Amino acid sequence: MNNQNDMVPYYGATQSIDDAGQQGFSTEDILWAIGIWSVILTLSPVIVFYMLMVA
């Protein structure tokens, strides 16, 4: 029994959560971004050096 009326409350619940979502970035988001960029910037010279040596 898959009725579309059964799914209406779920959509309403998720929309109200999305509408009341955060504005801006949380501390976790900022720390995640700093971690990703630190890995990228740390490994980029290693990757460039490897590419120069292999090519």
C-alpha cells in the first residue's frame, strides 16, 4: 500500500527542518574546510615534484 498521502507528513517534516536550518557556517564546517585545504596544500608540492620526475 504505497499511497502518496502517507508520505505527506514526512515531506512536511523535512521541509520545516530545512526552512529552520542554520544560517552561515558552523565551527565543524570551518574545521573541516581547514583540514581539507591543509591536506591539499601540503600534498600539492609532492604531487608536482612526482609529476616532474615521472614525466
